[in-house]
Amino acid sequence: MEPKKKNAMAVTLVFGILGVSLLIASFATDHWVKSSPVLKRSTQSPANETDGSATKYTGNITFGLFRGYRVLDYGIGPRPQDINVVCSGSDGVCAWSNSSDPAKRADYMKRIVKFVDNVKTNGTVKDLIDYGLFNFGLWVSTIVMLALGIVWGLVSLGFTAFNVVGKPIETITGPAGLYLWNGLAGTFSLLGALLYVGLFTKDLATNVLPKDDVDIGWDSNDRTQLDYSFFFVVGAVLSFFVSNIILVVSGQKLSCSYNRAAEKELDNGMILY
């Protein structure tokens, strides 16, 4: 392989490592969404509510794909809590639980299932969002797409390294394969990002609080946005597609350039035999 093309291949290896690392970081960090809810109704001074000037207590919530952390101030000081995703696949909904007790989580899930069954008969999708629920299908699809992005990214890294130090004799192991693996990694990562944007727009942007907090007066509507863990995925998508652009600019062809060398090695082997 020409030095220029080999150097370009090494650069794509760096971008591939960056892409996979960013996807793994997006799973490992719990900052996909951040929210700053407010308590619009003072539970400490109900008399103040008559003139519409009730004290607004604030909170901070951050969470990832599986867990998160929140701090709410009810007027008696910040109250920190860990939160975790709980889901009912059969009902197609997930929610955030702020309890570390398995028994309380199970009880919360029973309440969710009962509420969902009631909404199916008498309610609307808005009722589900107000209850603090979000779509199970979009959530699990996001995770699957990102996991596939990591898998294909690792495959791309392996074959890129092989192209840098070795001489592939099959088309799929040469530059043509790298276009494919990078393309698959970038495509699945992009799908994961788009699915999560759909989940955020449809459910999370409106409410990230359980029903009990909403009933007290907490509100997160228009106070929630995507955080840096999500943008790790965006960076990974760009890394994979930049890798393919570098291959194109460097003149890497879709066909493997080592076929003649492979045939020569086979011929020599047959002559020696």
C-alpha cells in the first residue's frame, strides 16, 4: 500500500477509536438529559398562594439511559436522591423511580400498570406523560441501536488495524469492507440518536417527574434539555462518517488492491508444490 494511503488508514483508525470511545462514554455517563424543575406552589406558606406570589423552590435532575440523580428543595433544604429506570414492557412504558428499596419499586410498578390500564380505557397519552411515564419502545430501541453501533465500530477498528499492518486478500477485509463497517457503525449510531430525540421530544421534554411530585406542584415543562452524554453520540456519528470521507479523499477504492499479490503468492505456492 502507498505510504499516503497507509497514513490515511491510520488516521481513520484514530477516528474509529474516538467514535467507539464516545459511544461507550454515552452509556457510562448519566447526563443524557438535564432539568431544572420548580415548585410552583409553596407547601410551607399556603397563604402566599392567594396573591400569586408563592415561593418557587428549585431542583436539578440529570439522568442517562439507566440511572440518574436528582436534588429537589421543598423549602427545608436540598433533598438528594438516586433515580433508576423501571419499565413494564408489556404495557410499553417506563418511569423513573427514586426508591432504592426493591419492594417499593415493585409497588410503584404495580401503580404504574394499574394507571396505564385505566388510561387505556378512559385516558389519553397526555395523562401518561403527566404521570411521569415515557415510551418503552423508543427507550429500548435507542439502547439496541447504540449497542450495534459499538459492535460495528469495533469490527471496523479490527479491520482497519489489519489494513494498516497487513495485506488483506479478500475484498471485504480491504478498503471496501472499511467503508461498510464505518457506514454501519455511523448509521446505527445515528438511528440511536434520532430515536432518543424522538423520545425526548415526545415525552421527556414535557415531564421528567413522577406523579407524586407533579401533584405537589413540581413542574419541569420547558425546563428540560439534552445534555452532554447525548452529544457524545453525535460526536461518534461524525467520527465514523469522517473516517469514510478520509478514505475517499485518500483515493481508497471500493475494490481490494491486493488481489494480484494474493494471486502471485498462490502461484508461487503451486510452483513450489
